[in-house]
Amino acid sequence: MATLTPISNETQLLIQSICASVMKGSWNNLLRPKFGSNDYHLITTTETVRQVLLRLSLYDRSPCLSWAFFRWIETSVPNYKHPLQSSWTMLYILTKHKHFQTAHAFLENIAFKDFLSTQSVLSSLVKIHDDPDVNSHVLSWLMIVYGNSKMTHEAIQVFEHMRVNGFRPHLHACTVLLNSLAKERLTDTVWKVYKKMVKLGVVANIHVYNVLLHACSKSGDVEKAEKVLSEMESKCVFSDLFTYNTLISLYCKKGMHYEALSVQDRMGMDGISPDIVTYNSLIYGFCREGRMREAVQLFRDIKDVTPNHVTYTSLIDGYCRVNDLDEALRLKEVMSEKGLYPNVITYNSILRKLCEGGRLRDANILLNEMSERKIEPDNVTCNTLINAYCKIGDMRSALKVKDKMVGAGLKLDQFTYKALIHGFCKAKEIEKAKEILFGMLDAGFSPSYCTYSWLVDCYCKQQNEEAVIKLPDELVRRGLCADVSVYRALIRRFCKIEKIDCAQRVLGLMKDKGIFGDSVIYTSLAYAYWKIGKVNVTSDILDEMYKKRLMITLKIYRSFSASYSSDSSILSLFWNQVLERRLMSKNILKDMQ
């Protein structure tokens, strides 16, 4: 029930007079002196408006009069805007009388005002009216509005408010929230929300399970996907076309082709015909691994559906992967004959293969064809060309492509910067490489270990290690961040090329700035000393790691094992030293065994 707050006799009379005028349709009377044309504040106080809205809804047992008064007062009283409390009351009335379409549209208008999703605002609004069904309706709609507007954080806040206060969200609202989380790849949050949703008594349907499977596909989690399927079977929720397509896509991404084909067979047994998405996922999976015989057989097996751009582009990319460029070009022409004109993704596959083979003249002919067909190059197109020019040392052409890229409104990404840095290092133009690095950092990208390695190697070849050691200070002078990742990359590379004195100097500078070393830095130094036979120094570093609780994770172990694969016997002895100091977890022991 809505709350009719106790009010004074004078205000009571005012409310009754306003209601009487509204019911008679005498809107002009509301602005006459008896209400006080100079006393608009008497009829527009938040509580007065709320009480009028509520009483009008009781008089005619519908929201029509309340809605009319609500809209009239905002358009007729100068400088008046409804406060959130009044709007919430109107929303409550519309919902209470099941005018859901109007209520939902009205909620969309007020959802983005006054930080509506914050717990304090929601708590104060929900207390205005104590009808749990209405509050569940309204808050569920609010979740949907935020979820569809990609305001996932706000949608979660509303969900949490409902959970804490015992309101059960509608199934559709939960589906929208889970879907928005899955699209943003917030997989862990998807499962947390789902578990809370079930605890609130929301029963999942096929749409919810499909969203969960979609989240599994995004994260590549086959095990969890199969658990979702088991749960569906136990709850007698039957798979649909989307379910099967999602599973096939996931299996194909993981290279599990037998499982993917088994799902296709199961579709047939369940009476569900595959669509072009089904075939495209299977064909893409085989093409990605260069298994063209299986891909072509699937292509020939397509029935009752028509191959599209994705089908042909997957086959073209597959042929490029197995170095059959002639067949790829033939398929491009077949596409055109069928009215499926190649798009930028199709051209990128062919362009990449031409560039890999050093056929830049043919690549430019392909670019001209794209231009004639008004197909705009994207970042992949430009990066492919830039990388190809950098590899042959034609930095002038690489920079021309970069300038055209910017002129076309495309933003340089980390691959653009990385290719240019590598190209300038290869051309021994170290200062230009460094300027590109500064631009990369300024654009908000984090250079990888490889990127710094090229700079370190280039400077070392010029016997100018001092310039590398001073690089973090130069970054700071330019207003850029020189955090532990920069020092880590430099120390790792110096250790790799056995310039341990330089690595120690970088470590000293890092410590002077109050930046603490991590497991990667100390492991790199420990192994570098171990490799040159300074066992005592290695022991000291490992002891320091133990004191600082710097553990070697599975990721670090695998990275070092791959990086120093040629040192298998030396590395094996080093890991034994690490194990003795209990710097590895049990997971790594299993991996080693």
C-alpha cells in the first residue's frame, strides 16, 4: 500500500480542493488566487504533489487522473520540475494499476537521473511505498534499462539492493543482466550473479542457460559448459538451436572437432536442423587448423541453407593458412559471382598471405581493388602492411601507411606501435624506435617484454647500455609512467643476454625509487647468476625471495622453461634449488612431473 502521510488540516483542505478541481477538469482553477497564483510553492511541495497523486488514484481506481495531474503541473507551473520522490510515486501508481507499458517508458526517462542506482537513493525510494510486488516490478525494469544501456555496474547495484531487501527480480531482468555481463566478458561475475539469482528463487529457463553457455564460450571453459548442460538435463530444460550452436562454436575454438561433430549429430536426433551459423562454426574450426579436406566436405554437405560471407571468408582464410593462395583467390571470385562481395575481413586474409610472402606489389594491387569497391581498410589491413614494410626495412613506406591510417580516422593500436618499434630497431634507427615507444606509452598501451627487448638489444649492439639504464628516468621526465613493468622488462633482457651487471644497476635504481622487485625480477637474476656458476649469489637471491614471500607461479615456471628451453639440464638443477626453498606451489610440482 502507498503511504498517506499525516498532514495538517490546512494542507488537507488544499489537497481536497486540488483533487476536486482535477476531477471536474477545472485545470485553470488551480492557478487562480484561491490557490494562490503567487503561492505556487503551496501546491508544488513534494509531499502535496505526492498526496494529490495518491488520492486521485484512489478516487477513480486508475492512474489516469494522477497521470494527467502529474503532466499538467510540470508544464503549467513556471520553473517546476518533479523531484525524484514525486516521479517514484507516479511510477508506483502506474505499476500498481498494471499500466506497465506507460510505467516502463516513464522509468526509462528517470532512470539516468540523480544516481538512481546507488543504495542510499534506492533505499529511500523503496521506503516511500511498501508494496513488494510493485517494488519488484519497478526494480526489475530498472535492471533491464541499465543492462540494455550497457550500464552493467548500475544494473548489479539494483540487483544487489533487491537481493539484500528480499525482492525477487523478474526472470527477464536476470537474463538481461547476465547477458550484459557475458558480453563484457565478466565471466566470474556471471556465475556469482547466477548463484545469487537461484538463491532468490528465480528459476532459470533456456534463455538463462544459453547466456551461461555463451559466457563459457567467451572464456573458453569447456568443463563449465558441460556442467551447464548437465544441469539443464536434470531440470528438464531442452536445448535449442542457439544452445547447440554455442557448444559447437566452443568446441571448435578449442580444437575439439570430434565433440563439435557429435553435437551436430545430436541436433539431428533432436529434430533441430543446423543453420548457416552451425556450418560456419564447424568450417571455421577446421580452416583455422588448416584441415581443408574436412572443411570442404562440410561445405559440400550444406543443405537447406545458403553459404554467406562468413562461410567463404573462413575457407579463403583456411587456404591462405595452407599456402594455397590460388584457391583462395578463386573462391574470392566465386563469392563475387554469387553476389557475395568480399568484405574487409576477406581481403585481410589474402593480404596477410601476400605480405608474408613478400609480395607487396600484389598486395598493393589488392588494395587498389578494395578502393575501387569502396571497401575501407581497417586496423588489421594497415597493421599487416606496416609490419610487412618494417620486415624489409622500408620504414618510409611503413610511416606513410601509418599516416594514411591516422588520416582515415583509424587509431593506432598496440600492434601498430610494436611493428614500428621493431622495424626501427631492425633498421638501427634506435632514437626513432624510442620515440615510437614514448608515443605508445602516451597512448595508454603497455609495451610487452619483446618490445623492450628489441630496444635493449639494439642499444647493446651499439655498446650503449647506459642509454637503456637511463630509459626509466627519461620516461619520467616526459611525464610517462615508469612502473615495475618497465624495470622488469629491462632486467629480464639484460639477464637473458648475460649482462648481469647492467641488470643489477637497473635493480639498484628501481630500489632507490621505492619500487619493489617481484618474483620475475628475482628469478631472472637468480638464474642468470646460476648459469654463469655463481651459486652463492643465486642462493642469496633465493633466500631473499623466501623472506619476501615471492613465490614462483605456474605461469612464471612455464615462461622460464620455454625461454631457456635450450638450457634444460642447467635449468633442471636450478628448479631443484628453488624447490628446496619451498618457493613453488604443489601445482608446479605436478606440472614438472
